Amino acid sequence: MQLALDDSTEPRIIAGISETKGLSGDGGPADKAKLNYPTGISIINSEIYFSDSRNNRIRKISSDCEKVNQVTTFAGLFYDTGTANETSINQAAGFTYDDKGNLYFSDAKKHRIRMIAANGNIKTIAGNGSPGYSGDGKAALNSQLHSPHGLLWYDNKLYIADTDNHIIRLIDFNQSQVGIISTLIGNGSPGSEIVANLKTRCLDSPMDIAMFSNKLYICDSNNHRILKLSDGELGIVAGNHETSGYCEKDGDYAKNACLNHPTAITFDNDGNLFIADQGNHRIRKIDSAKKN
């Protein structure tokens, strides 16, 4: 299994061996390493961090001039406490980082959000390890999450796609150093309603979130669509819950497109939105001029 990079007109492999899954290669070149179902990815200080999810670890591809493109295990070996590379992980999913360079990731099957500090120490910041939906208005550490995935750090708040609770939550670190958790969108049950009240059954297994120009975008996976929260109103950017699959709509407006279980979204600096359209086995791009 591989990670591919497109930095020109042609994609190239930067990590993993084609059609070969496994665990090997730490300390050597990334393109000779074995991976097993790599998923979430983040770039911090020109170094690539990614979830080697079925190996239950986070790995790093170095940009150091003496170790360029060397892969190492950054987190996830044995234990639940201590430094990151000693910590037990069960399917790291989403990644984000704050203004101080601390890395946050969702430990999906442990139903927790964890932080790796710049000094390498790790701690849990949200979720008590028991799957469920509780804790709003209280310290995030005592809350229940259910298979959290996508994460986003913005304005000293951590946004969470709480996937199996069908909600978007946020942890506000402006109120308290330990972080107070609340629900922003959804009510804990799957649905597809889009009404003025954001606490309705409006999401079904949200997988990822992104921010651009102070607007929150949501990858509403089982509804086969991308949503946008702007000025307190939720609207559709691409796809719809009534039609999944692939339809010949490339070049048309995004709202007319058909998606199939999209799982990840991200923006470039020009405001173009990229979608991992998993069920269609494609990466889709929404031109910044055609989001509406």
C-alpha cells in the first residue's frame, strides 16, 4: 500500500510498496517501507505525518537534509502513557495541529482525541474511552465520543467529526485549559434534514471537516454530500443524499454532482476544494469559482 504525491503533472509514490501490505522499513527510505491501509495525513514543518491505520501507528516521513524521505514510527508501539512512540493506538484517523505545533489525532477505535506535544509527550484531551454521546458543557476529557475521525484546529477551538454519533462537536480552549466540549451540528441520530435548527438529524456519519474563509465545510459521508456552515446556516456545496454513485457532471456546478461516500476534504491556498470520493475511487476538485 502506498502514499502518492502530485506536485507537478504526474503523481509519484513517496511511501509504500505497490500491492504489498505489512509493517516494515522504519529507519529506511519511505518508498521501500510496507504500510497497511494509510489514511489521515498532515504536513507540519515540511514533514509528513500519516496514519498507518491497520498497523495502529502514526508514521513520519522526514525532511531532514541528512534523513530526507526516511520513514519512522512517530506514535503507537506498546503503552497508553509516556512518549508518543511508546503509546498504544487503535486506528488513528484525523489529524490537525495548533499554533504551537502540537499534533492532535483521533484514536477512532478507542473513542478518544489525543495530543502529542512538541516535546513528544502524549495525553488524552477528549473521550473517556467508552463509546457513546455525553458530556456537553463539561470538560472534554470526561465526555463520550463514538469513532471520531476528522479534526480541525481553528481560533483556539478543536472541531471534531464525531462520526458514529452523527454530529460535529467542538472543544473550546478559550473557556478552560482542559477544554469544554459542546455539539455544534446534529443531535446524535442519523438524518439528512437541513433546517434552521442545527441540532436536528442533519448528518449521517460525517467523516471530515475543513475551514476556508471562516466557513466550516463538512464531509457528510453517508449522505453523499459536502455541506457548508456559514453565518449559522447549513447548505449543500456538492452532492445530495438522494443520489449516490457517479454521474457525468464533471465541469458542471458542484451541487449537481454525484458523490459516493466521500471521506475526506481539504482546501488549497486558492480556495479550491478537493474531495476524496471514496466510493467512486476518485479525487474530485471543486473550482473556487463553482462552489455555488
